[in-house]
Amino acid sequence: LLSSISCYLPQSIGGIVESADFQLPFSRKGQRKNIASHLNSERSEPGKTPESVSIILSVCRGNRESVSSVIKASSLNSDHVKKAITGKILHGSVHITKDTIPYAHCNNLEVIEHLCAKSQGKLRKREPINLNTAQQNQHTFLDFLIPFKGVATKYLQNYLLSLIHIWTL
């Protein structure tokens, strides 16, 4: 059911598009093979942080249409961002992102205008260059996941798509 929803969602969005990223722990929920050996290897290495996945959520400001990408990497780099964004934002759009290094390549994309939101300090609500819509959708998604008590990473994109479908209704 979750995977069939992707047929009804837009593959790309345009207008004023905000992109924000966030991290979730990598989850092997439901896997029974080799889980014990993986847990033992994590405990044996002190100071090692658990694996995580990065999610880039791009939202159109006017109609709340969204596209997302799940990246199985603990930290984002410019290649991850380029792969996640290319083809998902329409020609002539304004793309607003954080002012961080992984998003620096967005300046080189000719089809979109790239603006950076302030990454330090408190943003004002009425500031035209902000990530409020993307961050609100991020919090909504995290709240949506609470009753599930974790989602297997291999199904995470399907859960994102299902919530995006609900947002656009």
C-alpha cells in the first residue's frame, strides 16, 4: 500500500522550494539475520556513534507539494545533495537551503536560483528567506513516526511518500 502511493505524487516541484535535512537512526527493525552480531560489534567499540540516515525534504511554499530523498549516510556532502536535488526542482524555481557546505553546489545549477537562509541565530517568521515550511513538515513527519516506535530504514522512503500524499490532500 505504501509503495503504491508514489505513482500519484509529483516527481518534481517548482516555485519557491525550501530544502531542509535531518537525521534518523538507521533501523534494522524486523530483520532477524545477523542482528545479534551487529549489536555486539557496536558495543565493543566505545565512542562509536550509531549509524544514521540523512533525509532531504524539499517543500514548495505555496501548495505544500513535496519531494524527499533518503540518503544512507551519517553526514551529507555535496554529492549527496546534488543527487537528491537534481531533476526534482523545476527550471525557473527559487531554491532556499541552509547556508552550509553540502548545499554550496546549488549555486552552480543554472536552472534554479539558489538562496541561503541564515544558519545561526533565531529566524524571524516574516523573513522572506527562511526554511519555516520545510522545518514544519520535518517536525510533522517526526511526530507521525512516534506511534510506530521506529521504522525500518528500507521502508522510510515509503513512509515519507505516504505523509507527503496526506499533506497535498
